[in-house]
Amino acid sequence: MTTPVGVLALQGAFARHIAVLEELGVEAVEVRRPEHLDDVGALVMPGGESTTMSMLLESSGLFDAIEARLDAAMPVFGTCAGLILLASDIADGRPDQRSFAALDISVRRNAYGRQVDSFETDLAVDVIGGMFPAVFIRAPGIEQVGADVDVLASVDGRPVLCRRDHVLAASFHPELSADGRLHRYFIDQVATGVS
């Protein structure tokens, strides 16, 4: 990918995503205002607190700018809270909480429990050629998946990694492992439109 990848930098684990992308030789830029989207070819939406991120997206003017870019098929990789913001339905969201509805899934926030219930597990992820060390921290659960969404990995029968065209979303934090293969998959496959 020749254009920079933006990383939503309003709140959450954005610095680690930037570090992973840079380790892969990809130029990454922080996205804090609408004009920061002008030169990016793709966007990573990190984990954090989804209701806080939603409010910050509104107050910064980024919500509408990102929504317009997603409607124009900008590739996006949402992790944890980023997945929640991409979902078409947030089962336990606030009544005024907006999402981008870029992925036809229904999610429940903190479905895997509180901070003390955090865990790590090895996921079978065929699209990257094997097992991936996934870190779950107050992770959202995917409760329903639309017909046009591909499930790429599951835990105990529950989807945790999904893709639809230019949208990739994970319930877990791939940036916290020492494995950059999911970010590489996003750059090489999702962002370039390879199935």
C-alpha cells in the first residue's frame, strides 16, 4: 500500500497499532480531525471505550467524515471498540450511540466479562495460515452475523474475526500480540480488495 494508513487516535490503543504498522514498513498517521483523513488510503479503528469514542467522534467532527469515506469503500480494520463502532447493531448500546453500520453484525459490549476476565487464546485463522495469539480484554461478543459477512475465526463457536469486502473487524486486540500477521492481512488483502 503506497498511501498512509490512518489510525483513529481519539482514545484507546492507537499507539500500539501505529507501532505494528510501522514494524511492517507501512506509513501510519494519527487521525484526530477530519482533514487527517485526506491523505490516508485505509483506517484502523482501535480498542478503547466505545461510548467515549462515539462521543469523541461526534465532537471532533470525525463521525460524518469517516462515514462518508466508509460509504466510498475506504478499507477499515476495527478492533474491540472499533468493531463495536462498525457494527450495524449494538445490542446493549446507549439509545443515542451511533455506529457506522459498515458490517452487518450484532454485538454486545463486554460480552466476555470485565477486565479481570481478560484472557489469551490461540485462534485458528486460515487467511493468515495458522494460529494467531489473540488477547481479549473486556471484549465485545458478536451475537449475529449477516449473510454477506465472512467469519474468519471463532472462540467456542462464537465469531471473533469477521470480514465483509473492505471491512475487517476483531473482538480482540491483535496489536497486543507480537504477531503482525493480521495487520499484514489487512494491508495486503483487505485494503487491496483481494478476497
